[in-house]
Amino acid sequence: MADPALRQRLAAGDFVVAPGIFDMISARVADGMGFPALYATGFGTVASHLGIADAGVATYSDMVGRMARFAGGCRTPVVADADTGYGGLLNVRETVRGYEAAGVTAIQIEDQEVPKKCGHTPGRRVIRAEEMALKIAVAADTRRSPDFLIIARTDARTAHGLDEALRRARIYAEAGADILFVESPESEAEMARIGEVARALGKPLLANMVEGGRTPILPASRLRELGYGMAIYPAAGFLAAAAALERAYGHLLREGDTLGLPASDSYGFGRMCELMGFPDIWEFERRWARPDALP
């Protein structure tokens, strides 16, 4: 079930920082660190699961099982990227049903044409605002719990300008979105304008902080001043993981062993065993290996 804590935090005016998770190792690491929410990134999950670009190839069936693993394996509320809802209005209904049953707390739906593309890459095309508004209305009508939050994302800024993106944000708020997400603004001034609109609409606003993306990365304190209530960092984890793998594998290729690999570059086998729950397995085996273990 959706966790009411995220809705309560946003309603109280707390600023929510959510790191991107993309596999169960990243999910377990982030889950134990005290974040108020985790963001299940589409880019990272598709890359980890399928090894391909986040360009609309992954399907609902590819993704819903992954989201269920994230939500079921974490105590922290999970915010899930659901692309376009994977099709038309009927697809949106099934996506909301599936993701809510999977245990995620919020679902992000965007107004791109199918197939969609990553929000900080070129060539994105959007559907009519009225069509997207129907998707948001269907999503809000389908959910079973008000704690299951609907995030409406518009990708109109890049191809159609900020004014059109803001017009769409207003329409999506009226359609029933709980959180607004204007993707890839290109300056702090644009982010300030978006914040003004969100304040007027009385809706929490989400900032997408992508290292190397189109939007400037700002401190949490500044984002809050501009009117944002939540910031996601979808790429921080998988960019760091890819760099660490490249260093470790590069050392192995050059040296033929891992003897000189810096300790700081290794999580540690013992810590990994603990993270994955091996102590519970070992305790179980100790208990049931005794001759007198039968009840």
C-alpha cells in the first residue's frame, strides 16, 4: 500500500530529497540512509534491467515487476517513473492499478508521445494537453488510496517553450494531479517562474536534478525558496556506480588482479553480505541445523 508519510511531509511543507534507485543494491543502500523517499528512475532501471536506452522500448510488463521489488524491499516510500502510462487511457488505468498494487507511493506520468524519450535528451514530442489531462483524470479516478500520489510531468518546455509548459501545468493541476513536474527548465529564472505558478495553484512542485542535464542543479535551500517541494536525483546513483565499476574493472584489466585496488573503491564483502541479509540466513541455518530443532 502507498505510504501516507510522503503526502503528509509535502502537506506540512517539508522539502523532500529523493535519490534515484535503479536496482536492488542501490535500493537497499539508499533505503538504509534515512531519505524521506526514493525515486525509481526509468533511465536507470531500463539501463540496469535491459541494458538499453530509456527511449520507450521498455513496457509496462518490464517495469511493474521491478517497481514491486523496489517497494517490497524498502521501508522508504518509493516514487515510480511510469513514462506515459504505457499507452492510452486504458493503459493508464492498468498502470495505476498495477503500480498501486505493487506498493509504490507515487507515480509519475508524462505527456510525451509514444515512444517516449529521456527528459534531458533532444527530440521529445508531446501529445495534446487535453489528452494528457484525461490521463491524469483517469489516474486520479483509478487509484484506491488518496495516499497514492499522481505526479503530472510535462515535457513541453524544450520544443514549445516555457509558457506552453506552464499552461499545461495549470491544466494538469485542474485534472487532479497531486504534484507538478515541469521537465527541463533551462535557467534559475525559469525555475522561479515555475515556482510562482505552482504556488498559485497550491500544488507541490518537483525538481529533476540531473548531473549534466539541461536544468541547473541548485542547493535544496534555493529550490525551496523558488517554490519546489521535492527534488529527485535520478542519475546520481547509476553515474557513480558506472564510474566505480570502470575504475575497478580497469584496474583488474591492467594489473591482472585486485590486490592494489584502493580500499576506498570497495564497499567491502562483509558489508555487502550484511546489506543483502546474510546474517538472517546464517541465524536461520544455525537454528534449524541442531538435532533438537524440531518443534
